[in-house]
Amino acid sequence: MIGEVRIDHNPKLEVEGITVNQFQNRANLPRRLVENLVDEGQRVLNPRISTSVRVRKSHSAEKPLIHFDTRHKLSDEFQALHAELEALS
């Protein structure tokens, strides 16, 4: 898909990595899919962003999750992802 986007829209596109969201660590299929990406040479960023109903609730409250529930594990995951992206730049 990245190759298609480069060909069709942006030949200079550079991908820093893939963010995995809606990740269920206890399920085999999502883990295998991530392993396949890594095996294909794709850079998969950490952490994986988990699945949670809190995201929908924060959308309904019209607040970013990090402000809606600062102590939720997803808030921590998003902060860790932000730190990783900052380290790349």
C-alpha cells in the first residue's frame, strides 16, 4: 500500500513507522499480523495502542482521551507513542 501511495500520490513519501491501534495483545491473530509486518521489514512503532471503550466515551465528551482520563492505560500508551515519535525527529 505504501508503494501504491508513492506511485499514485507522493513519490517522496517517507514512512517513519507503523502505528498499530485497536491491538488486543491476548489474541493470536493481531500478534501474528504485527509479526508479519516486522518480518516484511516494516518498522512497527511501540507501544501498540490497545482497544478501549474509553476512546468512544472521550469522543462523546468531545475531549481528547489524555484530558478525559489521564490515568487510563491508553493515555499512557499515547504518551509513549508521542515520545517515540519525538525521538525519531
